[in-house]
Amino acid sequence: MDCNRNVENCPHTSLVLLSFLKQKGCQNSELKKELDDLDEQLNLPTNHNYFESDEELQADGHSFSLSYRELLQEFQHQVQPQLPVNAEEAQAAREMAAELIRIADLLEHRVLSQAADSLAKKLCRSHEQLWAVHLSDGVQALLHQVAGAKEFKKELVEMAFTFVLMKTVCEHVPEYLFRLYGTVVQYFLPNRSH
């Protein structure tokens, strides 16, 4: 599997996104807890099997609402059959996440902050069914603003900007992590119109 070069041929968006979020790190301690919860709840094959981590899991009793649990269970059933089961696929996902981070680093902090603030406001005011539309609009606006993005394959840039925009929004509003994670993975499913 060569996820590094072809987004369409990478069916493991869920794993790549989780790897991206873990490698990018969290500045917000509440988001870090949400990410740990997401990691545990998804029970991806990467959970402590293939990712090296020097941090211990927080066992502070942090929980999320029943609606998140239901959403996550439904979401997990949709992506679970596609998840990798071996170290080679997990390594490919980590490598793709690292490449996406390099692309995402093209974004100036000011541009990203403005885009994330705008997206967070739209998400707060709209139904979850519209989140993918708002996310897509935000990513398209970033693509037009970042000149260096044209050096990379469009699909990789779009994925990188989507992931980093999602992460930045979640740094400001950590409780959006579970729902935005599902929105992003659904957005990149094959045969889905963007």
C-alpha cells in the first residue's frame, strides 16, 4: 500500500487522521484527553501496538456523553472493516501522516487561525449534517490563499489542510473532536462527492 502518493488508493483515512493528530500533538490538555478517549474508543490496531508513545494514558475518568458513544459506535462499524491489521500498513499510515504534516506546515499561523475561527463559528451555528460542507469551504479558501500548496498533489494538500483545520478547530473547541473526526473520515470515503 502506497498511501504516501495516492489519496484515492488509501482506504485507511481513519488511521491516517488519528496518526496525524497524534504526531501533530495537542496544545490543549482537554483536547489531549479527548484524543486519548477517541484513540481508545476506536480501538484501532494502532492502539499501543504500532505507535511509540512516551506518554501514559490518562485514567482520570474522563467520559463523553451517550450521544458521542452512539455516534462513535455507528462510525466504528462503518470504518472498522477497512482498518489495517499489520505493522506495515500502520507504518504506511504514519508516513502519510508525516507527509501531510509537512504540507500543513505551509499554512501561516495567522491564516490558519482565521480559517479555524471562521469554521468553528459556522459549526457552532449549524446542524452536524452541514459540517462537511463548511469544512470543504474552509479548505477551498485555504487552497486559494497558500501559494506553496501548488507544489504538491492536490488531493494530498486538500487532506493535509482538512486535517490541520480540523485539529486547529478542536484546539479551540475540544468537544468537537469526536464529531469532526467522523465528519472528516466520511468526507474522504471513496465514491463520496466533495
